[in-house]
Amino acid sequence: MEEAIKVDLELDLRGLSCPLPMIRVSQNVKNVSTGGVVKAIATDPGSLADIPSWARTTGNEILKTERSGAEIVFYIRRVK
């Protein structure tokens, strides 16, 4: 059985176009403590590349990515 991820902040990024979802994640990840998790819900297909790329370059961690219809849900752990 999969363990639930404790979310510290949820961002609704639906309807925003590239690069805004990634920018909003970058701005808001600072609002959670180190080790905290941001859940970001986006609809822009470009976020599938942008948000993981941002995480790699900033040292943050994508815990999980889920797709449901047009929605893409990212669980991002703040590492730095």
C-alpha cells in the first residue's frame, strides 16, 4: 500500500501557460520549510518538462507526478 504524501502547500496553476506554472512553484516553494511538500496542479503540458527541469537545477525533489485528464499534479519536496 502506498503511503500518502503530507502536503504543506497546494498551488492551483490550472489555466496558466508556460512558463507561469514553473515560476509560481519557484516563488511559492519558499513558503514551506525545508523538507516540506508543495502540491502543484497544472494543465499546461509544458509543465511536464519545465517543473522537473526547475527542480533539478534548484536541487529540489519531485516526489511524484500524476496525470488525470488534462490535469498534471506534482508533489515537490523543498530540499534547499
